[in-house]
Amino acid sequence: MSSPKVAKAKTPAAKSGKKATAVARPASDEGMTRQDKANFIKSMMEGIKPKGAAKAKAPAEQPRKVEILRKISAPTKVPSRQTPESAEAMTFAAALESKLAAGEFDVLTPEAFQALMAALCKLYSANAEAGNKFSVVEGRLAITGTDAMIVCGGLLKAVDLQVFELGMWQSWSGI
């Protein structure tokens, strides 16, 4: 997109052949060349220095200020106590993963799935309230973001809550 050319005004200095010292620029970017725009952006990135100011230190020499906006507590690792139920759950999870990899999605009936999900939600909540905080899944590669959002959406819908209510509860409870 090209901007319209601005005609040069005949100033008294231009008529007499003398060089003008200052040229008034329009408030908008009309009439500004690409170089003018580039110079403007460059000067804004470098910062405007007042006239007569001493040369500033190089950015590497200036101490950097760090502002902590919010502290996020890291989950504490609870020493694992191996129980027969844990071993059984690990075996069951491995069996479900292999069925999923084989393309079998209807391994569990909806009733069995709902009972298992409810028990896991209650168990995780009880641990969190007791101070045994740990990540719901191990590592970022255990599930995808889409997997997490689908499950979160399903859980919120099941108990008739909105995302806003979840956000408010999280800010109030600190969990």
C-alpha cells in the first residue's frame, strides 16, 4: 500500500535558496518514507535520550531488575508406599494403554468408566486436601493438551460447573 506524496511547500527559506532547519511532519504516518518509519521504530526500541544526557551504560553493564509476579508452588513428591492396590492399578493402566494403542476404545463400559473416574477424582481430592500434593499425570508427555481439556470439560459438565467458577475456586483455595 503506497501513501500519497506530500507536495513540498514553498517556504520563504526555499524561495530564497537558503536551507530550512526544521521541517514540520504530519501527525499521521502519511508522507513518511519506509526509512523514516524504520528510524522511528528503531529509536523507540532504543529509547529516547534527553538532550545533554550522558551516554548510558551498555545494557550488559546495567543491573537487571527482576520482579516476581506470582509464586507457583511446586508439587511435593510424596514417598511412594507400594500397596497391592497400586500394583494392580499399574497393571490395569498398562492393559488399558495397550488396548488403546490397538485401537480398541470400548474396553470399558460407560458405567465402569464412570465408577473408575469418580473413584480416582475422589482419591486425588482427598490426597490434595490432606497435603499430599502430586501431579495428576507424570510428565507433560503422558497426555496431550487436548486430552486434558476434553477430560476437564467433561468433569466440569458432569458437576454443572463453568470454567469461571473453577478459576474463582482456584484463586480462593490456593490449591
